[in-house]
Amino acid sequence: NITAGGRLTVMAINGTDGSVTADASATESQISIAAAAAVNAITSTNVASLGAASYTANGVTVSALKADPAETPHVDTFATSAQSGAGGSKVGIAGALALNLIESSSVASVSGSAVVNAGSGASTVSADQQMMATASATPVDESDTQGGKVGIGASVALNLITTDATAEIKDGAVFDN
């Protein structure tokens, strides 16, 4: 059991950023092969919760945020880039892969077994999730990889993102305000 003399605040703050770059080139041979792969694999979890207990306060805040204060939130930023090029005197083969593989969640919750008496104070249960992701796969400058008779190239850029923000008072909880 928790009794607060004033407001009860449970807050989790999490800002996550990531970047990765790959660069490959091959030249000065009859057959040149270059491959670049950049993978940004990130799992980010932000949780604030009131568990199975009794809580008494004058206002309750449960928040899973990207920044404090919430008025100036952090935007998670993920950047991935890959570039490649090959210039063989006969054959040049190049490939570039840029992949953002992001799983991110923010959860603010009150357990279904919680009993909350928030008195007359204002109460808030909130979660935010803001993200920006860029993926770029390109060839290197052609002046660096001029070739002969055959040139083959492929570039692939993908953002595979799962994101959610959940603010909940679970079924069964008692929340008086």
C-alpha cells in the first residue's frame, strides 16, 4: 500500500536514437564485386505502471513519455544508409542494403488489481511515441567505379517498423477521483 501526502507520480522517460552506415566499392580488376549492408536493429520499451496494490493520493499521474516536460517531446530518430559500387574492366557487380528494423513501445498502465483513491487532485494516465526513420541505399559516385562491358547493380532501402503507445486503466481496476 502506498499513501502519498500529495500527488503520486510514476513516470518513465525514454529517448532512443540510432544510426548506421555501410560503404563498399571495388575497382581495378577484371571482375569487381562490392556489397554494403547496413542494418539498424533496435528494440525500445518504455513502461510506467501501478501494480497490484492500494494507492492513496491527491491526484495520480502514470506516464511513459519521450521527454520531460511532455510539451517538448523527444523524437526517436533512426537513420540507416548503405552505398556500393563496382567497376571491373569486364564486369562490375554491386549491391547495397539499408534496413531499419525497429520495435518501439511506450506503455502507461494501472493494473486490473490496483485500487486507486486519487482524492480531488487531477489524474492522468498517458504515453507518447514519436519517431522518424530514414533508410537510403545508393550507388557510389560513378567516377569512382567506372567499368568495362557489363555493370549490374541493385539498391534496397527498407523501414520495417512496429510502434505503439498505450495508456490504459485495465479492466478490474478501481480508480476513484
